Amino acid sequence: MADEERQGLLHEGSGSAVLSAYVEIVFDNSDERFPTGNKEVVIRRTIGRKKDEYSLDRKNAPKSDVMNLLESAGFSKSNPYYIVPQGRVTELTNMPDSRRLTLLKEVAGTQVYEQRRAESLRIMEETESKRDKIDELLKYIEERLQELEEEKEELRGFQEKDRERRCLEFTIYQREQDEINYALDQIVKSKVNGAEESEKIMQEFQEREKEIRALEDGITSTKQKLNLARVDKRQLEDERKEYVKERAQVELDLKTLEADQAHLKDVRQRYKRELESLTQQIQEKQKELEEITPSYNAKKEEELRMRQQLEEAEATRQRLYAKQGRNTQFRSKKERDDWLEKEIKEITSTVTKRKSVRADLEKDAHETTQELAQTEAGIAELRVKLDGRGEVQDEMLEEISKAKELRNKLYDERKDLWREDSRLSSLLDSSRAERERSEKTLSHAMDHATSRGLAAVRRYIERHNLPGVYGTLAELMEVAEIYRTAVEVTAGASLFHLVVDTDETATKVLEMLQREKAGRITFMPLNRLTPRPGKFPDDTKGVHPLLNKISYKPAYAKAFEQVFGKTLLCPDLNVAAQFARSHGLSAITPDGDRGDKRGALTGGYYDPRRSRLEAVASAKKWRDLFNQQRAELDEVKAAIEAKDQEITRAVSNLQKLESKRAHLEASYTPMRTQLQSKTAMVSRLTETLRSKQESLENVDSALKGLQEQLNSYQSELSSEFKKNLTREEESLLEEFTGTLRTLRKLLSVVSTERIELEQRKSILELEVRENLQMKLDELRARESDSLEGPGKNGDLGSARSELQRISKSIASLEKRLGKIEAELESGNKELRNLEGLKSQLLALQDEAQKILERQQKRIDKDISKKSILDTKAREVSKNIRDLGVLPEEAFEKYENLDSNAVVRRLHKINEALKKYSHVNKKAVEQYNSFTKQRDTLITRRKELDSSQESIEELIQHLDQRKDEAIERTFKQVSKYFAEIFTKLVPAGKGRLIIQRKVDQRHDAAADASEDEDEHDGANRGKSVENYTGVGITVSFNSQHDEQQKLSQLSGGQKSLCALALIFAIQRCDPAPFYLFDEIDANLDAQYRQSTAQMIKELSQENGQFIVTTFRPELIQVADKHYSVLYKNKSSTIACATKTEALKFVQEEAGK
């Protein structure tokens, strides 16, 4: 099938395409029809996009095996009628008689005979063609043999002359060969002598190379030290410049501070004197105030007491006068009492009000007293704070000084770290350059793909920390320098094979390399290596296993045994060749000359400057040093970062302290303002308190008078009503009058004294509080603001400390610079010495190189000369060999003859040989060859004649067997057709008729009347080639009526005849099972019933029938029923009962 047909068969429509499909048949093999030995045989055909695949019992098998197995089970290719698809019945119905004859031949199996007959005819044609060619060759050979008989006589004369020519040429060639061998011997001697001298020079050259490498390492190290010293010097000079600038600035600030300090000292002394004067005045005023205050308090109490007495006496006198007046005012006691009661009520009300006022005044006075005490306490606290300002500033300055010292210390430590960072960065740059140079050298020692792969693996390990990757073989070993060449030559490219723990690790690394397209690597997984070390000889002096000279970890033993396990280390090449052949091992010398077990010797000069092991060691050394220095640099950078954080914290702390100091300084001005405000408030509160106390005293006095008035009214209320005072009252009135005059005089004196004392006390208090104390506070404030004595002293001390620190740092830097200068001077001197030694050694190396080059040119010249001589020697040897087998006289006949005479004689012989230029020099060989060919061809022709006779007999036999098979098959099919047709149509009769060419000349009716036996008897001896077709004649109504041909029948009758023919063919060549697809589609009902019954009988006899149908007759006789549904372009099969099958068929018929 074409690709489009396959795709259409596999998938149609939308959705994902199907790539393959299969058909599977399961055969019951209980009767062992299939020779497999299994109870079941499963055959599957899988149809794909490109080809088909077959399988037998779940195992792949070729199509030919499947077809052969089916043939062995009875599924004949010549009889395809055990499967009858749709249209096959119609095809048989409409088939012409000639095609029906072809079908009969297929059933009879005549194709095999025809194929063999055609093959035999083809062989006969080829045989005839070969006989003709042999006849032509024999004719040519006979003619050629006659010619060669004549040429043999001339050849004998030529051979005589030619023998002498070869003897002469041999003599010439022999002498030339001797001369060449002598020249070659001289070249070998010269080579040996030159090799010894070259080896000596090379040893000296290698020793000087080692010295040069050591000097280069020393130069590199010295240059690194010098570069580091220059970097340190540059950094120290930069630091010194910074420190010098700082010192100049600090010295300038210090001078300014010292000048300010001298000025402030004078100012401080002046302020001190003023402060002492004010303090003394305040103390004097306070002392005087303390002396006046007791006298003032005594006079005040005395005045109060006398005022009370005066007021009491005055009140008593007033009451007596009032009583005296009331006695004249009222006419009766009742009127008086009423008035008194009214007054008593008013006085009582007034007393109540006055008490309320007194309570308020007392409360206000108490609050004022408390406020005054709080204000005075605040004033005292502010003065304490202002007085303690210097101590706080000193403490603050001390903290600031410590913070600055810590900051400067951290700055110095960070500078040290910066210098270390610069030093390590310089070392790292140098190490990086050396590492890149060594890795470049190493990459040149291997192929590019391996170099890229190993570099990628190193990067991968650094990123992912992959365990199990141990390194290359060269990196895992340590070898003494004397054995390096032997190890390198033995290992070869295996030096760069990567050793890993398992093949899984190797797979991971390979996947990484494939993803990144990063070169190729050969892996050595230890879990897969199975080394087989060789059998080394017993202790032999100077001969050791090479593996014993290599140091490695036991964990990598398999890898080293794999590479070096079959190699011996021998002192020279002769010993190496001997042990290699005797023990079947590889042997190598310390110089790298090698011998293997097959006898091959390999050697020559090996340049030690291109040592791969040394390149690996150098790369590893610089790689490790680079990684170490990078780690140290990372640590220093981390330390710098941490130090930056510490500095940030220290600077932040210093800024906080400075801010706190500034805040503290700024807080004193509000405190002084607050002190002045509180002082003024004390004055106001004191005045307010005095006023409230006086008001309270007045209220108390008034209350006392009102109480006495109240008592007097109440006493008068209880007394009798009289117009005049009593004698006692009058006497008392007179007494109080005199007493009042006396008390007024005394009160006037006491008040005057009290006022004088009060005025003096007020003046003193006002002087102290609002004058002297204010001046004292102002003086202290001015002293703090303008002088800032403690702060200036602190700044001066800090400046001096800073100057001392900077000077000390500069001295330390000067000392270090001097040391570095000395180091630079000694380093430059050492560098000049090393470079001088290197130049001397390089000059010696150049001279040795020139000598080696001259010797190499001489060797090359000798080699070229030797090559030419070897070529000549080979040519001479070839010429001698080309002379062929020489006679014995050739070795002695011309031995004593002069070379020139030999040449002259050879020239004469060659001239004589020119006469025989036309002679066939191979006449004898050709004659013998042609004779053998003639005998061989005659024998071959006889064989071909015999073969042709055999083939002719085979063709006759095949024709006879084919005719018999066709006649036999026709008889069987004709017989079965008649029987089956009678069963299908009991009232009818049918038969098959063979048609021949001779019958076409007779009437068709007469031919139809002949029976089968007459045909067989009359034409028994005639060939099957006379057969032209197979006809069918039937009668459906009677066995005796005239029979009809197929063209005269209806469609259903034709289908029945075709079915009868199919059944006859199947009975003639039975199969294990039969597959019919709607064979009853065109049959009438009665014939469908008989066909169904026929199939049932046949299934009980010899096979299984699988039939598809839409008719009920076959369903009625079937043993199993299946329904096939087609939905969504997919077929499904399910078991069904007979009832379900009949119902389905009826529904389909109804549609």
C-alpha cells in the first residue's frame, strides 16, 4: 500500500493521528494442526505508516514464516476460497469460462509446476548459450596453439642470451649493493657517536632548564614581592600625606584653642572675682535678713495682739454706746427685743458668710503656699542643674573623646584591611595570570575537545558541588621526576581521562556536557572497571612494575591498574624488548622508549619541556593557590564590610553624643529663662500670699467682732429693758475710753517699728532675690555661654590627643616606609642577580640549542642520505629479485672480472637481444595455459550436454504431472459441485463441463449432450493445453430437463451456482476455518435456508465457519452470535444472543 492508503486505513477525520493498528487471530491448536507445540497460536499483523510487522505467539517473525506456518496448517495460497469477501460470489457469477479454468488450475496447484517448468526452460537457454561460447573459445584456442608451436623455437635462443644478461646484471647489482651497505654502516656509526654527544648535551640542557625554571619562579616571586612592596609604599605614602594634612590642621586648631584658652583664663578670673563679690553681698544681705526677720515677726505679733485688744476695747465701747442709744430709741422691751433678734439674725448670717469667705481665703492661701514651695523647689533644682553644668559637660566630653578614639582605631584597622585587600588583589591578579598561562599550556598538551570538557566539568563542580568526580588520572598521581617520561608515554591520552565513582555520575556529567555543548571527555567509572594486571616477573634487578613508581590513593587503584597494570619499567630498550616478548607485557624505559609483546619498538627523543604531568602539576598548583588567595581575599572583604559596619555604628554613636552635647548646651538658655520666670513668680506669689494672709487676719478680726457683737446682743436680749446704762456699764465705758487711748498710742509706736522693719526686710529680700541673685545667675550664665571653660579644656585635650595620635601614626608610617624602601632595594638587587643568572643560562641554552640544531641538521642530512641509500638498496634488491632464479655460475663466473669489462660485455649482450625483440617471451607458458583451457572447456561442454538432457526429461515429467493434477482436480470439483448443488436444490441438477479447442468446431448442443465420462475417455491422451474453459450447466426444476447455462439464469440462481462452486472447491481442498461475508445477500429465501443448512453440516464435518449476514436463516443455525457496530468511525464487537441477533436483523429489514 502507498503511504496515503496506509494513512487513510489508520486514521480519518479530526483528532490526533493514529500511528499504527493491528489485526490479531487466535487459533485453537488442540489438534496440533500448527506445529508449534502450543494449545493456542496467536498471529498478529501490525500496520504502520511505512511497513507491516508480523508476530507469532507475541514474538516478531518474518512474513515468510507466517505464510509457511499457515500453509502447513492447511491454508493454501492456491485455494483462497476459504475466505469469501463481499463481491466474490458476484465475481464468480460473472466470471467467463476461461477465467474459471484458470481458477481450476490455481486450485489444482499447477502454478508450482509452471514455475519449475519456466525455470527449467530458462536453464536450458542458458546452457545452450554457454555451449555456443565454449565452441567459439575452443576454435580460438586451437588456432592459438598452432601459432605458439612456431614461437617456442625462437624463445630458446632468446633464453640463452637472457641468462647471460641476468648473470652480468647480477654482478653489477651485487657490487652496487656492497657499496651501499658500506655507506649505510658509516652513517650508523656517525649516528651512534652523534647520539652519545647529543644525549650528553641534552642532559646538560635539561639541567639548565630546571635551573631556569627555578630562576623564573624566583623572579616571579621576587617581582610579586616588589609589586606588593610598591603597592604598600604607595598606600603608606598616601596615608602619610593624609596624616600630614590632618596634623597641620590639628596644629592650627590647637594653636587657636591655646590662644582662646589664655584669653578665657583672664576672663574666667574676672568673672570669678565678680562672682565672689556678688556671693559675699548676697551672704551679707541674707545675714542681715536673718537678723531682721525675728524682730519683724515679734513686732508683727505684738502689733497684732495690741490691734486685737484695741479692736476688742473699741467694740465693747461701741456696744455700750449702742446700748445706751437703744435704750432711748425703743419705748418697750418688746420693741427692743424684736430689734435685737433681727440684728442677731443679720449678724449670724454675716458670720456664716464671713466664715465661708475665710475658708476660701484659707484655701487660696494654702494653694499659694504650695505653689510658692514648688516654685522655690524648681528654682533650687534649676540652680543645681546650672551649677552642675561643668561636671555634665566634662562627662559628655569624656564620652565623646572615647568615641573618637574608638572611631580612629576602627579607621586604622580598616586601613590595614584595605592594605591587605590591595596586597591580596595584586597576588590574586598575578596568580590568575599564572593560572591562565599554566592552563593554556595544559590545554595545548591535549586535544581541544578534552580541554573544553575538563574546563566545563570544573565549572560544573564549583557551581553544584557534585560528589563522586575525583579528577583526571594525572591529577590523582604523584610521580618522581625521573619516571615522568615513562608514565606519560605509557598513559598517553589516558592521563586526561576523568575518574568518577559510578557510571551514574558519568552520565550526569555527560548530560551536562551535551546541554552546554562543551567538549568531550573519556570517563573511568570505578564501579565498572575490571582491570586485569599482568603477571610480572619475580624480583629482577632494574626491572619493576611501573605501577610501583606511582603514588596514588588506594580508592583509585582500579583506574591506575587499568592504565599501568601491564607495563614494566626497564633500564634500557634491549631489556624492555626481552621482557616484553617473554612475559607478554608492555615494557618502557625511563627515557620513554617502549617495547610491546608483539616485538614492536617505539622510541626517540622526548622533549621534557613539554611534560604533560608537569603541566598538570603546575596548573593544579596555581589553581589551588588562586583558590586559596581568592578565599583569603573574600575573608578580607568580609572583614572590611564588617569593619565598615562597626565604623558606621561608631560614627553614629559619636554623632549621637555630639547631638546630645549640643542639645544639653541648648537646654541651658531655656533653663535660665525659666529661672528668671520662676524668680518673678516667687515675688508675685509672696506678695499674693501676704495679701491673702492680711485679708485672712482682717476676716478673723471681723468674725471676732461679730461674735462679740452677737454675744452682746444675746446678753442684752436676756437683760431687762432700762433707759440708762448700769453703773458697771458706765464704769466699764469710762475704763475702755482710757484704755483705748493708751492702746492707740502703743499701737502707733509698735506699728511704726513694724513698718520700718518690714520695709527693711522687703528691701533686703527684693535686693537678694531680684537684684543680687539675678545678677549671680546672669553672671554664671554669661560665664557658661561665653567662656565654656570645661568644653574648651576638653576640646584642647582632644586636640592634643589627636595631634599625639597623628604624630605617632606618621612616625610608624615613616618607619614602615623605611623598611619597605630597604626591601625594595634588596628585592631589586636580587631581581637583577636572578635575571643576570637567567640571561647567562639562556645564552648557554641558545648555544646548546644551536649545537643540537647543527647535529639535528647533520642527522637529518644523514637520514636523508640514508633514505636515498635505502631507496637505492631497495631498488637494487628489487632488481636482483626481478632477475629471477639465477644459475649457479652467476655468483662466481664474473667475480674477478673488472666492472668496466662487465659493463661492456653486458652492452654486447643487450645489442644481441635486440634481434629477439619480437619474440614472445611467454610462448611456453601461454601454450601450456591454452592447453589446460582447451581440456577444461571440452569437459565443461560434455557436462552441459548431460545437463540439457536431464532438463528435457524434467520438463516432460512436469507437463505430465500438471495435466494429471488438473484432470484430478476437475473430477473432484465437478463431483462435489454436482453433490452440493443437489443438496442446495433437491429438485435440480448441476454439473461442470470442461471445454477444449477441438470442441469449438462442433455444435454447442452436441457438446452439451456428451457426458463427463465420454470426455474423459475420448480425450485422455490429449494435453491440457487444449483446455479453453470450464462451463456450468444447471437445471432448477427437474433432473431430466434440459440444462441451462449461467447466462440464462436469474441473479439469485447465478449466486447459488457460484456458492455451490465455492463449496465444491473448499471440499476439494479443506481448510481449518472459513470466513464468509454476506454470501446470502442475493439468494432467495428457500436457497438461503438450504445454504444455511449446508454450512451447518459442513461445520460439523471439518471446519469452523464465520459468517456475516443480515438474514435470519444463518442466524437460526449459528452456534455463536456477535454484533458489529460502527460508531464515530470506530467498530466495536460484542456477544449477542440469538434473540437479539434476530431482532437486530428484523429491525434492519424494516428499515
